[in-house]
Amino acid sequence: MSEKQPTFIDTRSIAAICDHIEVTNCCQHFKVPTIVKELLSSWSTKDCYEHVSPVSIPSQEEIIEIVEKARCILFPGYFTRTKLHASNLEYYIGEQTTDLYEKVADQITMAIRHDCRRNNLPCTSCEALSHNKALAFIEALPRVAATLATDIRATLEGDPATKSPDEVIFCYPGLLATLVFRLAHELYLLKVPIVPRIMTEYAHSKTGIDIHPGATIGSGFFIDHGTGVVIGETTIIGKNVRIYQGVTLGALSLPRDAGETMRNKKRHPTIEDDVIVYSNTTILGGETVIGEGSVIGGNIWLTSSVPAGTKVLLKRPELIYSNSI
């Protein structure tokens, strides 16, 4: 019985069909340095952006961590793996709040330094100033917690789909966006550059709800569903206001130089206490006031004020039914 002959693979035939060598020979590395020089040249002529400096800039990742840590402090036991009970609660909150203070101070310092460099400002003693602002932010946390409790109660009272505050805290994008706004608003009031906006844009990316940190929003605020809600910088919202998905509280059409001419002017509407604004409604203009207790129906476009206690509804549209396929 003859032995089985070994099988040999003709590597020459593989080389004939493999294009690896040809691809390697097509490498274009040598052209990259020219492109790098063009990039350097373009940055040197752009005074609107570029940050090549020994001065550090705020970190988006660190600021998001600040938001998450603050949420753990404001809602102890909900967003942490640490098992909390009466004997360790004070220690846990103390440790977390101290760490939060340090992180906030570091990011504020970077934000102020970045702002000074960008605008050629005189020295502001940024570290001392940052620690003062960070402490003021920490001091605001009990007030923020109390206000968020009213927001949760408003959600429970206004939405029959929820059964418990736990569900609201864990699941509702409106509460998350409101929480981040209330944190960012405190830093906005302290005139901290850029950090508040990074916070609210993080919430925007997570929830689809865009609230500028400069807006003023009273207690008992409830955003139902929430996707597509936009609330502009100079909006004023009173107490116990409810808004639904797709609502825009915005500015009227602005000129091209609006960034300079309209800055620090009221551009967005005022919504007084106990107002409900239903889905996909747009309310525009700094002089537009929606009076207390009013109800604004869905798909409304408003650029003028509404007296207190008014219902604004669209005329029922004409529907056309057809059985044809």
C-alpha cells in the first residue's frame, strides 16, 4: 500500500493573484507633509478658531463627569453602585461633593484662562476666582435639589403614564434635561465661560431637548416627551408650566450681525405661571408674553402676546377621506 503523498501549495500562483505588493507600492505617504503645511498655513489666517497654546481648555469629558457626579449627589442611591444607608450617607455625600468641588474648580479655571487668552483680557487671578465660583456652585446644590423635587411632583401630577418618582428620575428625558439646565444655569449666573453651554449641549445630545443655560425657568417645570423642545437664552418661564414635544420658545428672524447688535437684549418669549403649551407650537419674540393660566394648543405659531386665562386653538382642519387605493 503506497504512502499518501504530501500536498504542496504553489506559492507562486498565490503571489500571482495577491495584490498586496502592488497596494504597498501605491502608498502616498510622501504627499502628507505638503497637506500638513497647508493646514498650518490655513490656521495661521483664521482668527475665529484655533487653540495651540500651553493654556489648557475645558474638557468635555470632565464636564460630563461633573454632570453625572452632581446627579448622583442630587439623587443619592439612584445612579451609583454604592449601597447607601443611614450610617454611610453623610460620608458618601461629603466625599462626592468634595470631589465635585475640585473638578468644578479645575474646569472653571481652564474656562477662564481660555477666555482670557481668546479675548486678550488682563489677569483675573483665575485660580482664586475659580474656587470662589466653584464654592458658590456647590452652595447652590441644596436649592437645585429642592427645585428638582417640585419638577418631579409636577411630572407625577401631570402625566398619568408614570407611576412613581423612581420612574421619572430613571427614565424621563425631560427631567434629565431640566436637571442639567438647572446645574448649568447656576454656572451661567456666576458668569463662568463655556462650561454651562457644554453641559446643556450634552443634555441636548442625550435627550433631544435644547435649553440654553441663560433661560430662566421657575419651579414645577414639566416637559412631557420632550424631543425637539427648544428654549432660547432670554426665555422667562414661570412656575408650574408644562410644555410638550416639539415646542419652540425662540427669537424672531434676526439680522446677520445679530451676534453683536442683539446680545444682552430680550429675544425670546415670557411664559407666565400655570401655562400649558402643546406639541409643535412655536412662540417667538422678546416682547411676546403668554399670560398666566393660558393654554396654547398644538401646531400654533405665535408672535404676539396672549392675555391671562386664554385658550389659543387652531380651527379644526378639513379632513378628506377616500376609499380608493
